[in-house]
Amino acid sequence: MKKLLPLLLIITSISAGLAQSLSEKFCAEVFHSHSDSLPYRIMYPKNFNPEQEYPLIIVLHGAGERGSDNTLQLTHGASMFANDSIRDKYPAIVIFPQCKTNSYWSNVLISHNNDGSRTFTFKPNKKATQPMALVIKLIKTIRKEQYIDKNRIYVGGLSMGGMGTFELLWREPKLFAAAFPICGGSNPIMASKYATKVNLWIFHGEMDDIVPCSHSREMHHAIIAKGGNTKLTIYPNVRHNSWENAFAEPELMPWLFSNHK
């Protein structure tokens, strides 16, 4: 055990340093709308010039990163976007909003089955959850800034955030040029509203025991059936943490930035 302590201290130190680095690159902000508020982190491009136009990327976190600390949402994906090589090659404004505890981005009913599995029922035509409504207002507010490229607004997310990505496309199909939902899902009926308006790259782990891979397959087929343009990547032998594979995809950023309205 004594030999492990120095190693644990090193790992803890590295994690703390990474968290500090991300906190420095992603500024902490709070969006207010009437009596509601939404914490979010925003990263501007290097050498940001408000006279130029930049793509806007919205990233929705999973259920495990909910809260009000305005930090947890940076757990997955933020380090990729904050990587210097990515920022140099793909300058963009990146926003990670944070969903409050005990709420969801999308309108979904989750049932826990006797065998330990879960059933997800996505509700179309329902009022947006408070966090979803705030995200929409935040995007529309920032979109008005002259330095936002209105034709290159992208959204993606993982797990609960993947579900939120699909729903955000359904609620605001004209806003986005491309989306990358990871291990999420939605109601296939909702695909018709955005299938021909937004290009998607969908990711999922084939062995996902939290959110069944079938949800992503169903959405892929539904979008294709409605004339949409979507890619589907299924990772064999990968469980729920398929975001690790997705964020490591060398073609994700080139694909994302190639999309325009």
C-alpha cells in the first residue's frame, strides 16, 4: 500500500492540474432568464477577435455531471476541445451548460426493470424542461453576437446529453448545421422535423448496458427514412462510455467543421 500512495498522489495531482487548466480556458458564467438561471462554461478561441466570425459549439453533459457547481460538466469532452492543436486548427466558441440536479435536458421517462435494465420513453410534443428551455434561450442570445457564424452552430452531447441533442434538434431544427449525439436516443417520430436540415454523426457502444444501442440505431434509420444525412458509428465491445471513443475520433472535428447551413 505504501508503494501505491506516491502513485495515487501523482494521479491526483495530474487530475487537479487538468481541472485547473480547463477552468482557466473555460470561463464560468451564469445565464439568467427572469427567475431562472443556467450555469455554463465558455471557451473563446485563442487571440479572439470580436470582428471575426466563429463557429459555436454546444456540448450537453450526462446525468452524472448535473449540479450547480459549474465545473462537473467539463468532465467529458472539454479536454479535447481545449487541446491546443484543436484550438489552433479549429477556432470556435465552445459552451458547456450545466443541467441542475434531478432534472434532464430532454423529456424522457426512465423505468427501471427487474433485470436491472432501463426503459426510456421519449415524449414528443411536451413542454421543454427548464434546463432545455434555458439552453435554447442561451443559444439564441449568444447567436445575436456579431462574432457568431450563424451558419456554423453545432451541438453534441453524451448519454443524457445525447438525448438532449436529439430533442434540441427537434425543438430548433433551423439553428444547427450539424450534431453529434453520443450514447443517447430519442423518439423516431421526432426525426422528420430536422432530418433534412441537420447533418448528424451518431455514436454508441454496442454493449451499452445503460442506454441500449438500439436507440441510436432507430434514430439513424428514422433520419435516413426521412431523407436525412447521418453517419452511425457503433463500437463493438464498448459499454456506456462510448464518449471516450467518440471524442478520440480523428475525423470528428474535420467532419463537424465541414458542415454549413
